[in-house]
Amino acid sequence: MRKAPAANRKKGEKMAENFLIKQETYLEAGIHIGTKLKVVDMNPFIYRVRNDGLYVLDLRKIDERIRMAGKLLAKYEPGEVMVVASRTYSGNAASVFSAVTGIKVFQGRFIPGILTNVSRADFVEPKILLICDPRSERQAVTEAGTMGIPIVGLCDSDNITTFVDWVIPCNNKGRRSLALIFYLLAREYMMGRGKIASYDEFTKPLAAFEAEPGEEVVAEAAAAPAAVADESLKAAIQEEKPAEAAPVEAAATPAPAEAAPVEKAEAQKEEAAATSEEKHAHAHAHKKKEE
């Protein structure tokens, strides 16, 4: 893996194994915590399975694929890229990503025909598509695959990757995980487009990607307390890690990301509700057709 230029690193920030961001930040966000299900498509990205049955994704591959995805997206103008974010957490982070990069984001339910029906008023022809969940956004994935549009997909351990050209293995259901992914993608996109010369020039804080709509983020006022909290959390993480643990084993440490399964449970409830609503709509349409 090519080493990132020293000038592109934040002052005083130790980039463990040339990661895009501190390893502790990845762990705290639970970006590597998968689900209790695994599909064959995701086998190359699985590091191990925890005692509680949750699959752990390979942190090195997560970092590498976010880096490459940022470079790939940067080859396109903002108007040539489209993000599909059907869930609340992904939608919040994607909207900030859109504000920073100028890339269009489609939030909520993806209406059939947006990528295939030229007679629709909202028909679009992006040159590349970024999806946040192949299952929830299967309509967008199918249409993009049909039209030959390249797809970059955020994929969890239980996601089938058909039509997805570049998989970013990750926890694609947790709020903090999604916020971190879009933060890194926005930063890499701006670097790739030449909008910033170094990471120091990327001023949008990670907290902005985590915030709910309408919630104000005062980075300067919270800087000092955040720094203290960060040091305390790092100390807690170090206590949780075995002293002899190797870097890879540290990447799989579950302790800092215990909140991830909770966020995933909320997301799964949201998905179940959406699926139920969709089934009801299909049943109603079928009944109407019979009449």
C-alpha cells in the first residue's frame, strides 16, 4: 500500500499503519462490527467471528477500500455522481457529504424508473453511483446494473454484492460508522479533486456528519472537552486491549464498539417496518388488479 504523504497528515496525528485516520477512531465508531449473518460474497473481508456471534470485518481492508473509493469518485465531477441513502442514519451523513462536495444525494425510498425511465421528470443519468445498503437500495442497484452504471457500495457482512463493482466492507447500519465513512469519503474526494492541498485544509468536523438535521455543531467551543474525552477514551481502550495484542488483533477489539449492535437493532427495526409497508402496498395493488 502506498504511503500517504506526510504533508497530508494532521499535525501530531499518528497514522497507525498509514490508516486514513487514527485506528482508535475506527474502533470507537464500530466501523468493523458486522452482523451475525455472513454471505459468501463478503468472505474476503471477514477477519473473524466474535464469541457473541458477530462477524468482525478486516480493518485494513476497510481503510484501503475507503481510500480507493475516494480516489475513484474524485475522477468524476460532482454532477456525475449520485448517492442513494434510504436510511435515516445514512441520509443524515450523506446530506453533509453532499453539502461539502456538491454531489447529489437521493434520500428515502428509491422510486422505480429514476435511472431507467427517460419520461420521468426526475430521471437522472449519473456516471457512477454510491449506495449505502445493497438490501435497502436494491431497486437502485438493479437499475444501475441494468444501465451499466458503476456502483460503489457500503456492504455489511450479510450483504449480497451482485452488481456492486467496488465493495467497501463496513458496518453500514450504525450512525457513527456511517458518519465516519462519509467524513473520510468527503475528505478524500476533496483531496482528489484538488479542492484542498492537505488534510489540514478539510475543516468540516466529524461531529457534523454525526449530527441530526438542524442540530448545531460548535467545533471550537467543544474542542477542549472533546480532547479530554478523547484521551480518557483512549486510555479506556488501552485497558481493554491485551498488552501483547498485535495491530490486527487490536483492529478487531470489540470493546469500544458495543454501541454498534444497538444502532444496528434500530436500523433493522426500521428495515422491517419498511419491508412490511412494501408488502402491504404490493398486496393492495394485487387485490385492486383482481377487482
